Amino acid sequence: MDEAQRLVDLIPRLRRYARALVGERAGADDLVQDTLERAWTKLHLYRRGTDLRAWLFTVMHNVHVNKLRAARPTDPLDDAMPELAQRAPQSDALLVRDLDRAIARLPADQRAVLLLVTLEEMSYDEVARTLGIPIGTVMSRLSRAREKLRALMLGHTPPAKLKVVK
């Protein structure tokens, strides 16, 4: 069987693949037609004995990608590009102030662990040895401190503590 007949026999598979790529019938038919045209003109590049179907699907994929690239609008980069938005430096100062106040509202044991881990960059083991507490306690205090700090920074007030009465 010659290559022309093998090309014709593969058209239903090409249409199925094109429909999956493009999503609509008319565009898929155009893609198949462009693929067959490109394959026919480049048939001399096909190596006999290899899978013609795989070669055609590669050609189709490349034709499809080229169409997508050609359809994509390109904006020339020039000096008239708008400036990127930047945060106002005043908000940084307010954020730091709010963070400082929120840290001050943490219980002393949680605040100590949080500051040693985040500010002093100590490992959990070093914090445990420094404070003389188990490493599990360090992890739980740090977790509770981060959760409470997150809530305070989002404006949520922590629930009131209940006093134990005997």
C-alpha cells in the first residue's frame, strides 16, 4: 500500500484527535486539512518503516500549536507600559505596629517560644533546652501562638478565658 492510501486510511483517527484538540467540528476539519496538506508536502521527511500514524499526529500537534501561537495577540513592549502597583510604605508601618501589639497580647509562654523560633531562628530542640521544657511542648505552644496571632491579625478577638472557681 502506498503512502497516499495510508494517509487516507488515517483520516478518521486524525479527525477524532483534531476534534479532541479543537473542540468543535469546523475547526477540527480545518486542522485535519492543514495537517494533511503539511504531511503531503513534507512526505519526503517521513522515514519508511516507522509509524505513519504517530508521524501524522506529530504533524497535527505542531500545526495546532502553530495556529495557537499565530492567534495569540502580541503586545509590543515599549516605554508606555503602565507601572506595577506598589504597596504604600505607610501600610507597612501600620502592619508592623499591629503585629507588635498582637504579639504583646500573647501569653508569655507562647510569646517566648514564638520569638525564639521566628526572631532568633532557634531550632525546636534549642528552644526546648533554653526554656527547659519538652520539645512537644515547644511545638504545641508555637502552634497555639501562631493560631492566636493569625486570629488577632485578622481582627478576631480571642474568646474570654474562663476562671476556675473552687
